Amino acid sequence: MTGEPRGSRATIPGYGITTTPYAISWSDVAVKIEASRNYWINTTRADGRPHAMPVWGVWVDGSLYFGTSSTSVKGRNLARSPRVVAHLESGDDVVILEGTVTRVTDSAELSRYADAYERKYALRPDIDDPNGPAYRVDARIAHTWQERDYPNSAMRWEFP
């Protein structure tokens, strides 16, 4: 990522959300992203139907990385349209990233991804696999909130 996002209060009419600042920093959000075990990756099929699947992933250098084969449904969807929504596993402590993905081919970046993945899951991905293994989410927007305090905690983050 090219820098920390700018946070603002979410604007959702009818939910009682005010413009009052909420005391959460992006570094607090990044800790949640890093700590999550599973991430829901949402792509779009050729006929426009949504496709959502959980994956393992890692937060490296301010970006979410995950693996999938380029021949999987996700991989084929992303090759056709790189737009993606990534959601952490919790519906109570919510972090949603919206953006595009880039298939990672740089060997140094792949090594950083593989090292982080191995530390987190005790399993090293095959970074020499020609059908994968890694995609980087280049977030444009993030949405965060805590269900127990939704009107007060809902935030929208815009990346530079």
C-alpha cells in the first residue's frame, strides 16, 4: 500500500451515525487484519453472480495477501476482473476491504509473503507454482465497526 488511509465517519442515513470522531486508529485496524485467521474473498463470476470463499492470508507491508490457484474459480474471476472485497471472519468486529488485486510475481515480494504465511500457519506456500500462489489486495476503501456499538463505531477509510 502507498500509505495509511484517511478515516472518516461512515455516512449511512437512518442508522443514527453522527459525525462525532470515533477513537480508533488505522494501526488498531491493521492489528485486527493481521490477527485474523480466515478472510472471505468476494469476486464476480463472468455472468455477474457473486462468488465468496474463505482463504488463509497474511498482512504484509500494509497489504493483505492470500493464495489461490489461477485456475480456481477465484483465480479465473480475478484474471477477468481484479475487483475484490475481502472481509475478516467476524461479523461482530468488522473489517471490510474493497479494492483490486494484483497477482504477485516479484520474487522478493513472494518471499516476504511466504515467510509471513509460514510464521502464521506453520505451512510454507510453494512460491514457484506457476498457477499461483499469491495475490495482493490493493485496498481503496475500508469499512470498520463493532456490532455492539455500531452507530458510534462505524468508520470509512480511504486509501491514498
